[in-house]
Amino acid sequence: MDLEKQPARGREPEGCLVVALRLPVRIVVFVLVVPVRMVWDALVVAGRFLRDAVLRPLGRVLAWPVVALGRYVLVPLGRALAWLGNALVVVPLVWLYRYVLTPLGKAVAVALAWLYARVLTPFGHAVMWVLVPLGRVLLVLPALAVWRWVLVPVGRALVVVAREVGDALGHAWRVAGRISLAVGQALGTLFRWILVEPVRWLWRTVLTPVGHVVRDVVLRPVAAVARGVGRAAREALAGARESVRQARADFRRMLFGEPERVEPAARREPPGRETRTLGSSTTALTKD
């Protein structure tokens, strides 16, 4: 793993302090960032699973009650509270601002302007005419010296340290991402070979043939026997119904006797050859 970074084009030449500071900073930052990046990637994966498997279905289930609650409860309640707040708070505040605070503020502004123009400005000019030379010696020159000889070098050193720490953080974060990806892929491969592949092999090699054998040896004969039993039961039930129907008919004949047969009514026209025809001059009514 390359922790060194080539100097970017256009950057000023780096000193020995920067070069000596870069490698330890990057090592320390890398050691600290790798666990954070792995935890971050694990949280991202868990968050995506939680979003897709739990939150989206739960949101779809709760969408209608929430919409109904918002439409029929919260919106009317919010409108009522808005009207009440406008009547009890906004209108009195507007009236107070317009008729009390605005005139008072204008009066205070006029008074302060007069005080600044007539009192503070002459007094400030007098004080500055007395304190400018003394202030320059006591304040300005020491401040310039501290700025030039203390703050500027310290600021440059802090800028270098901050830049190196930022570069180290970015480099460590990218490398940690690659390591986290490799660890995730390794764990996925290990999970597949430990659990998924044995289960697939067991399903394909053992359970599927056993299922076929059970289907051909047990389930199909049992289904055939069940169909035969059902057919026999249906036939027996049909025979029993017929026997009951016959018994009822015999019992009715024993109590009430044979029912009278109704003779069919005589037809107006004789059957067979005696039937009226369109091509004959004789009919059944005129024939001797």
C-alpha cells in the first residue's frame, strides 16, 4: 500500500518538515479511518436493507391513515390554530408595532442622532487627537510585531499541518473503502460457500431426488387410492340414494296402493294411414 503521494503540479517545493510529517500523519490517520469506514459501509448496507425490506412496506401500509389523519384532523386543527394565533397574537403585535413601537423608535433615533452629532463626535475627535501618537507606540507597533514574527509563521505551520491531515484523511478514506469492499466481498464469498452452496447442493442432490421418489412411490399411489376410494364412495352413495328412493316408493305403494294410470286422450285424427292428406279427396270424417 502506497502511503506516499507525489507532489501535485504547480505546488510550491515542500520542506523537510512537511516530508517528515506526512508519513506518520498518514499512518495514524489510516489506522483510525479504516474501522470507521468499515462501520460506515456496514451501516449503509443495513440502512438500505432496512429501507427496502421494512420502511417502504411499512410506509405503504401507513400512508393512507397518515394522509387521512393529516387531511381530516391536522389540517383543520392547523387552520383553527392559525386563525386563533392570528387573532390573539399577530393582530395585537401589528397594532403594538404600528402605534407604539414605531413612534417610540423614531423618537429614540432622533435623540441618538442628536447625541452622536452634538456630543459623541466632538468628544471622539478630542480623544483621538490626544491618543493617536500614544496608541501607535503602545498598540500598533507591538501588534504588527506579533503579527509578523509570531502569528504568520504559526499560521503557515498550521496550514501545512491541516493540509497534510486533510490529504491523509482523503487518502485513508479511499484506501479504507477499497479494504471494506474487499472484506465485504470476502465475507459474501465465505457466506456463499458456507451456507448457500451447501444448501443448494443438498436441495439439488438430496432433497430433489427424495422428493421425486416420494412423489412417484408414495404420493401418486396414495392419490390413485384416494381417487378410487372417492369413486367407490360416490358409487356407494348413489346406490344408497337409489335404495332409499326405492324403499320410499315401496312404502308409498304399501300405504296408498298403486297410483291410477291416466289414459291418454283420443286424438282427433286417426294415426298411420288413416291420417288426412292433402292429396286425397277422402277424409277420416267422410269415410264409411
